[in-house]
Amino acid sequence: MTVARRLAEISADFFRFGMDMSNKGLKKAVLIGAVSGALITLGIALSMDLFFADTLQGTWRDAATKDVTKMFGPACGQNAFAVITVLVIVMAFLAGFGALLGAAAGLTLNRFFKLVLKL
């Protein structure tokens, strides 16, 4: 078997769709990637809030207050429950997106190291 043919088979295996999720290592890599991606995303968002509040002209809470005021009026903008609910929804969206990217990174790293260790 030539080297080019073997590399073609390995790359076909690497880019194959419908990967088997019964592999425990793959599940662990995706889960670790998702959790770390969500935590890193939230950490970055909250550190931006802490360090750049003056530069970015406000915090996440200020932005949520402005959004609630624009959507529901000034009476609801002063309601702490509404502001915190919007803030939780925004943070959950950020964490979900970070988890999605982290899971993709975990999957890619898992497949890459399986490919490297096959050679």
C-alpha cells in the first residue's frame, strides 16, 4: 500500500460524516469541550464586564436594563426581576454558543489525535 493511498484512507476516515457516538473517548471529549467552552465564554463575558465597563460605556446589567426599557417601557425597565431575567437569557445564549464551539473543538481534537496516533 502506498503512502498516498494510506493518507487518502485516513483523511476519508477523518472527514467521514455520521460518526459513531458509542465511543466513550469521543463522548468524553465532546462533553469536556462543551463544558469548558461554556465556562470560558462566560468567564470572558464577565471579565469584559469587570475590566471594560468604563470603556464600553456600561455593564451587562446596564445593557439589559436599556433593552427591557426599550421593549416594555420605562416602568418595566426599573423592575429588577425583568432585568435579571433578560440577563440570564443573554448569558445562557452566550454559554450555549460557547458550549457548541467547545464541543466542536473537542470533536476536532479527538479526531485529530486519533488520526495522529494511527500513523
